[in-house]
Amino acid sequence: MLDLNSLRREFHERFSGTPRIFRAPGRVNLIGEHTDYNDGFVLPIAIDRACYVLAQSRADRTLRIHSKQFNETMEFALDAPRGPEHTWSDYVRGVAWALAEAGCPPTGADLLIASEVPLGSGLSSSAAIEVATAFALLGVASHTLERKPIALACQRAENEFVGMRCGIMDQLTACFGREGHALLIDCRSLDIAPVPFDESRVRAVVANTMVKHALAASEYNARRRECEDAAARFGVRALRDVSWQNIASVAAAWPENVRARARHVTTENTRVSAAADALRRGDFNEMGRLMAASHKSLDEDYQVTCDELNAMVALAGELPGCFGARMTGGGFGGCTVNLVNVSDADSFASALAVSYERATGLRPEIFICRSAPAASELWT
């Protein structure tokens, strides 16, 4: 955890005053990849890596923001014309805009942003920043907004202001995370069901490949268009409305890329439901089998893996205590998630780091994660 006292001192040196502190967790998705923007099902956990926003209100209509990760301060007028700067500040300014659109216009504020969630890793650093910022701006402006509308405002900021057509999973996980549980999320209805994640028996170990290929953003949006094409061809609102058994024969005449994307999404939704049942039973062998099937589908049908992700997954499967491994996040680099016996977690992490570096020449970051609570203000 970041040193909050040190952050308070830095805030006072930069802005004067005594800030309020807000946090929002990152997340790792156990299974259910690229299903959220298809109105489907996902099974993430909020993790004990978070973004912190220290905030105080201002008398004027100015946002003054300092990012510790980028070591940069930026200043904007809240009433300035809407438009992205194509920098990290777009996530903050986009949230301010989306909250105003939701009927909760921010006041001017000084913000210090510090995050433990690595950028570009597939652990939802963007949603952690968005949700922590939203809680901070709402808090210092004395606005009250329910958690689902906060998540939707943050998603809108990323979709319409930043220009990344993400689904709702990341923002909902940051807003509703629960210790000792995964979250089974219906990304259409926004229904959220906590699913026990028995950390007395297993850990989620996240392994960062330390690569992020440049085509990630453009290919993400392309995959979304291909899924929309598939749904339109079958005459449904989204791919969550059909099973692969429903469309397999019809899809035989579709372009190969559209057919493959549909096959991944429809079979992945089935795997999510089965995975939630497996966690409820404490059947981690079955959970691991489903994770392996998910990764294979993401590699062959959705084509969002890369050599480094595939190497990390293969190496993990050779180590004692590993029930299952798969890529997590948008793909083309970033992280894998590994379900590991709790007694083997430390040795697994050490061995995976050594074997991956030997295979690729890259030194990975390995996180043994715990589930974490939802976004909140810290009263310390």
C-alpha cells in the first residue's frame, strides 16, 4: 500500500490544505474476457492494488491535477469546451464531464493521483483512476450518487471522452468489489452476485508479461465491431442472446473472423456460468480446466494473445500448485491470471518469474493478490 502520510505531505506542499482521500481498486478477471461489451457475463475480483486520489475543493471552476505516475501537473477549466488532450488527464476530465452530464456537476478541485495498479497491464488501471476520481469529485462537491450510476458515468467517460469503447465490468468491479468474493456480473442488467473465493485454499496470482503491443487499442475496437456484425447477422441485440449451438450452422457461411469472434463470446459466456458454479463448490480443478479453455479460445478464436502471454500460460501450467492459467484483460500483452494452491503461491511466483525471464529475456512482475473491498473514502 502507498504511504498515505507521505501523500498527504506532498499534497500540502503542492496545493496547501488538508485533503480527503479516496481509493478504488484494480481488478483481475478470473474468466469472461471480451464478453462485457457483448452484454455478457464476467467473473472478476477486485484486488489489493488501488488508485488513490487526494482531493480538496477550490473556490473557482478549475481542476488542478498532479499525477505521481507521470510526475506531471495539468490544469483545466471545468467550463472549457469538451475535447480530449490525448494524455492521462483525459480520464480525469472525462469523469468530470460525465458527472456533470449525470446531474452532479463538479466544483473546482485540487487532485493528487497515485496508483499501485500498473499501467497497460490488464488490471484496469483506467477504471481505478476513473472511479477514484469520481468518488473524490462527488465527495468534495457534496454530491450523492449511487454506485451503479457512478460506474456508468465512468464508463461513459472512457467511451465518449477518451475514445475507448470498453464495457462496464471494470467500473462495476471497482464500485462493488468484496473481500473473499468474486463478482458474477450480468453486463446487461448490471445484476451483481458475490461468489465465494476461498482464499484459505487458493490465491489469484497475477503475472505481468511486461509487454503491451501497440495494436491493442485499435484491435480492441475492431473486435467489438466484429461482434456487432455477428449479432446483426443473426438478428439479435448482442451475442449474449444466443448460444454457439444456436448459431453454429448458420455461422458456417459467415466470414471466418466474424464466425470465430462469435464462437469465442458465446462459449465464453457458458464458461463463466460454469466457473461460478465451480467456485461455489470449491472445485478448483474444474475452474482451472475452464480457465485453460478460455485462454485457448482467446488465442485461436478471438486472436488477442501474443507470444509472451502464451509463454507465460504454458510455463505456469508446468509448475506445482497451479490449477489453471489464462490471459486476463484486453490482450496483446499485459497480464495472466493464475489460480494457485495457497501453500504453493510464493514458490509458484518465484519459479514463474525465473522461467519466464529465461524464456523471453523479460523480467516479469508477479503479484500474489488478495480480494479487496469496493471504492470508498478513507477515514484515516
